[in-house]
Amino acid sequence: MPSDRLEGHRCGPLKGVAEVPGDKSISHRALIFGGLAAGTTNIEGLLEGDDVLHTAAAVRAFGAEVERLGDGHWRVTSRSEWRSPDAPIDCGNSGTGARLLMGAAAGWPIRATFTGDASLSGRPMERVLGPLRQMGARTEGSTLPVTVHGGTLTGISYDNVKSSAQVKTAILLAGLRAVGDVEVHEALPSRDHTENMLRAFGVDVEQEGGTVRLGRHRDMVATDVIVPRDPSSAAFPIVAALLVPGSEVELPNILINPLRTGLITTLKEMGGDIEYRNVRSSGGEQVADIIVRASTLTGVEVPAERAPSMIDEYPILAIAAACAGGTTIMTGLEELRVKESDRLSAVAEGLGACGVEYQEGKDSLTVRGAGGPPAGGGEVAAHHDHRIAMSFLVLGLVAERPVAVDSAGMIATSFPTFLPLMRNLGADIR
């Protein structure tokens, strides 16, 4: 990015095709699973953002051969066993990468130390380390740097109280080499990409109600993976197209797994004109082409149980709510406190800086919409959080006055093509 500070300015209609990057959650898993599976895994459509590139380097450090063959095209060939890395594993800004890699490493009789940037080093890792210790791993540290001593694991029956897909995945990956039953219970379903992909790699995964269980066959066999496009990245051009009058934008090949589409469900409830076309299956996941047209939105109450399916999308939902008529109430947001930033406070502060009325609770956010363009004009502290930066740049496209974010460089962690993509649609971001 040419500058770390960017401004979104009010613009004309957004038009065209928005080809967002590959899904970040699936990209992390494709690399790690490829590194665990016997044989060679070819991956198409991999997100080449900073977070995923750190995971690629980590899988290589554990002994797999990881090659980039072209744009989004990667090949992973595993060795028979993972080895202790020669240096600490740098996970950058990625909580997903760190937690999944800890689970995968715990299954092997190796020692690995995990580090990250300042933001990731403040995020909780005990939620993963606790169950790994119950399975027999030894750990040092509760925030990064963390060291995991793996091997000789036993089974576990674990209540995943926070419905965290990262915790569930870490347990299942460690469980691939554990002796005994391995099962995770959830009151609310978390993302099921891991279960879908484990099956594609030949692992027996059983599901009964809110319980996910590893079956008898746990050996992974390499397979080809086509990564669908990321609905969390698509959220930004989707909301921008809804808010900027006269807009119509097409987003091809977007993942529409029902455990990832809480934002789209909510935007439709608010009156958003969002259409699925050419719904199809790809690699065990549902995808579709999405057409979005400018719409008049109305505030809604978002049920707390929807949070796991849209936890990363609340910042951009708050922008839609700021422009909607009436009040939008969001609850069950405690997980936003421990993301790349305290996202709940960061969003609230940004809304206030732009003249939007809000009320922040311990785990809730209420936004009183302007029923049109908010005042804008704020200088928003992004707290080096990519989703905060992108959300408020979208607000600038529709607000009365430009909206600035103080740090936008971190956008590259998940959406390295955000700026050119939005500008090609007609967005005025400077």
C-alpha cells in the first residue's frame, strides 16, 4: 500500500465484478492439512495474504515441501512425520494460523515455539492449550510466545463453550494421532470447514447433534483443494454496493456455507437486495455468484446465536447499521474483545468519530442509524486491525464528509487486493 493512512470519499455508483480473494479459513486449513497428509496436495485459489503466507512458511518449517507454482496455485508434499522446527514459528497476525498449527504440532513427538506480532501476542491462547494439555501435551506460556511439547496423546471429550472453530480444529488435528475417542461438543455450531476438509482428505468424521467425533480411520491422504472466494472479504464490497446509491456489483464464486453467511442473512433482513445465482458444490462446500444492488436498509435486532456465523463481519455490519433507518441491536459479541484489536470498542469509537449514535455494552452494540449518509469526517483509529480499516473506508464512500483511517497497511493480512478492487468498482479511496 502506498500509504498507511487512507481516506474514503463519497463516490458515484459502484459497478462491475468484484473478484475477492480465496477464503482465509480454508486457505490456512488447506496448507496445514496438506502438510499432514500422505502424498502431494495441489491447492488452487489460495489466499496469498500475509496471514496465510506465514502458515505456508510454518508448514515448511515442520518439514513439508511447500511450493508456489503460480498465482494462488500451491503444492504441498508432506514427509512421513513432522519435525521440530529449527527456529520459532512466526504466525504474524494470525490467530487462526497459530491455534491450528499448535493443534497439528501437538500430535507429534516434537517441540515447537510459536511467536507473533504485538497484536497476536496479546490474544488468548489458553483456550487451545488447555484441551491440548488434557490430551497429554505439555505447554509453556498462555500468550505468545508459547511452546508446545507434543506426542503420546490420548482422547478427549471437550465442551467447546465459546463455539470456536479454531479450538475445535486444534483438538481434531491433535486427535488424528491420539489414542482413544476424540469428540467436541458445541451448543451453537461453529464453522465446519475442518470437518468438510477432513472428510475430503479421507478421515472418518462423525456428527451427531452438536457433537463432532473422529472415527476409527484417521490417516490423511492428499487430495486436490479448490479454495472458494472468501465471504468475509466479500462483505466489504457487498455492504458498499448496498449503501452507495445506484450501485450493482457481482461477486463470483463466493463460499455460501450456512455457517459463514450470517451477515448476508442479516443484510437481507434489513432489506438488502442480494441475489444468489448459479449455486453449486465445490470441494464439499457450497458456492454461488452473488449480485448486490443498492438498497434502503432498516435496522434490525440480530440474534446472539447468529454470532458464530458472522463474528468477523460485525464491524462492517455496524457500518450498514449506521446508514440504515432505525436502530440495529447486536448482542453476543464478547468474542470481538479478543480479535486483532478490541473490535467492539474500536468500532464504537470509530462510529462516534463519524457522528453516529451508538451504545456499547460489555458484549453488545446498539447503533442508531442516520436513515441515509452519516456525517462522517472522522479520523478513525484502526488499531492496526484490517477489518476496522476496511469497514470505515467503506463508510467514507457514503458519508457526508470523508472518513480517514490512521493505519491501513494491515489490510494486506487478509485482503491484499482490497484497494485496486474497490477502486475498479468506482470507489474513491485515497
